[in-house]
Amino acid sequence: MKRILPLLPTLAFFLFAAAEISAQCRTFVKNNCGEAMGEYIPGENFSAAKFMPGDEAELSMTFSKGEDYRLLVCAQSVLGDVAFKIKDTEGETLYDNAKHDFNASFDFRVPGTQELVLEIKVPESESSNNFSPQGCVAILVGKKVTP
């Protein structure tokens, strides 16, 4: 028990820091990403995290047949051109935003309900100093409302 007590302040700091980062990303998404969804209604949940230059992430998502989707990767400008690819479960690239001027969104419809993999890559820093900026990257998925 004596060993655990000194760790409590450190643990509390990390829990507070994680909550603060989450709040910062939520505020960023609320203030900067909504308009880019256009006529697509975003789902209630979104994924967001702080990234640094060179960071990569992968996320699996399920999409339903007959729905029109917009996938938006909304990132703070300090990170530069964030690249993303959408792949099927066999690794075939279905969309690569690097081939489309790093467009932040992609509109699509799947032929049948399927799981797709989203790969995100933040570019390496071009800065010559030791400062590595952190920035929020959010993933929003919206469905098009059809009358």
C-alpha cells in the first residue's frame, strides 16, 4: 500500500490530462468540423485524439448497404496535410485522399454492408527545431438524409 500512495498524484495528473485533451478535441470538432458535413447528418459518436507529426492510426468501421455516407477527417491545421486511406478488410485501397489534394472528406455508398478500415497518417514535421506540435484529429461519419 505504501508503494501505491506516491503514485496516486501521478495517476490523477494523467487522468486529468486525458480529460483535458478530450475536452479540447470536442471543442475543436464543435467549432470547426460541423459545416464540412454539409447535408450529411453526423452520427452521435465520433473519434478524436491528439496527434503529433509522424503519428499513424487505424480504425475499423461498419457501413450499411443502401446508405450514402460522408467520411470526414477533420484535423487542426498545425498538423499539415493529414493523409487517410479507406481499405477493405483484404487490404485493397478504395480511396486515398493523397491522390485527391488531401481532401478532408469522401462521399460514398457501399454495395453491401461491410467493414472498412480507415488509416490515418500525420506527416512528419518539417520544422528544424525540437518543437513537435500536437493537434486534434477527428473522424466523423455522416449519413445523407433522403426524403
